[in-house]
Amino acid sequence: MSRNLPGGRLDWIDRWLRIRETLSAPAKIVLGLTPIVLIFLAWGLMTAGSPEERWISPVILPSPVEVVLSFHSLWFESELSRSVTASALRVVGGFVAALAVVFPLGVLMGSFSKVQALFDPLAVFGSYLPIPTLVPLTMSLFGIGEMQKIMFLALAFVVFLLPAFVKALHEVDEVYLQTAQTLGATKWQLVRHVLLGVSMARLYDSMRLGFGIGWTYIILAEMVAADRGLGHIIIVAQRRGPREHIYLVLVVIVLIAFVTDKLWVKVGRSLFPYREGA
């Protein structure tokens, strides 16, 4: 069928798929909710009816209603609020520990070629290292207590943040450095006021994205000897039930990560107002 024919299939696709089309807010909301609604509809269909009639056993996949109704036991019996607090403290602790190492090292690597050459092999090694392998490594080094969980998350943060910091400093245009040198800036003034000053917004973006890494690895961090935490709830629910708690905790983790990301964005707008609308 010709694409020029009114009502033709290709003509309809061309009208619907436009490159870099500006969408209204309601259109974005409708399009964004569509796949979510379809997933829940499919979930409801596959888990409808009695356990014997379902396409998927409730032991594997409870229905959406069963998951929602289990929130009461998750909150009171599994102490959801205390587990959220414990997991959040571990994520923040790991992030701060990683930042204490990555920020100075990343600035030095992004500023001085010899420092970068010195640590590049370790950075490359870390970028190819499967994160789950850090669990037994940190257990060997730090035991199975709270320190192990924080250091595991810290190493996961380091793997992401270090190359991102170096890249942010490398993206500073050479013109800024040449201009500052012409005005008589010293070496450390170039680092502090030019490289750091120009790249700070990008460094902040890297920290914002990196902070979400902790929530993706919190389950791994709390797999061993954790008496409280979101990952602990999932492990217990997987072994002893109820399985509904697994899906609820996953939703909780996503919501926490979403809310904290919005807080990062809000703080970023206050720190770097000149980026608004950029």
C-alpha cells in the first residue's frame, strides 16, 4: 500500500512516529502509563481465579490484590519502616565512604595525566569487575557485620563514580584553561577554579546518578547476616514467605530511589540555577 494514500498503514505510522516531536504533558502521562497499565492487566489475567485455575501458581506470582493486602503484615510483622531506615543508612554510609576516596582521586586523575596513567589500570579493572563478586571479597576483608555491607556498597559506588568524575573533568574545554593561564593562574588555581568550577555541575550529575546504584545493590549487600533491611525482607520472603512481600519491597525500593532522585534534582536546581532550561 502506498504511503501517500490517505489512511494507508505507512502514512498512519509516519503521522504517529515523528522525529523529536514536542509532546504535551498529558500526552507524556498517557503514553508513560500505557505500558504500566498493560503490565498490570496481564498480571491480573495470569493470576485470576482460584490457585488451581491460574496460569501461574500463586507460590511464584501472587495476584496484584494479594500483594496489596499483604502490606499490613509487611509493615507490622516485617517492620518495613525500620528496614527502610537500616537500608538507607547503609546506602548513605557507602556513598559517603566512596565519595571520600573518589572525589580527590577523580579530580587528580582528571587534572594530571601522570596520576591518571598511574590509576587507570585499576579503574579499567574495576569497570569490568562483576559487582556480585565483591560480596565474598568484602566478607573476607570485613567479616559479615555492618562494615561489610557498607564497604560493599562503597566499592560499587567507586566503580561507577571514578570514571564518571574523570570524564567530567576531561570535558572541560581547553579554552578555559588557556584563558586562565594567560591571566596568570597557578597550577592549583587552574584545578580549583577552572577544572572543578566548570565541571562541578557534571560532577553533581554523576553523584546523583551514582547514588541510585546503592539501591540497585542493596539486596546483594543484605544477603548475608542482616537482621534488618529491605534485602533481608526479600531473602526471608523467598525462603519462608509470604511471596507477596518480595514484590512489595521491590516497589518500595523503586519508590525510594525515585523520591531521592527528585530530591537530588531539586537541590541541583538550587546549586546550579544557570542550567535551568539548558
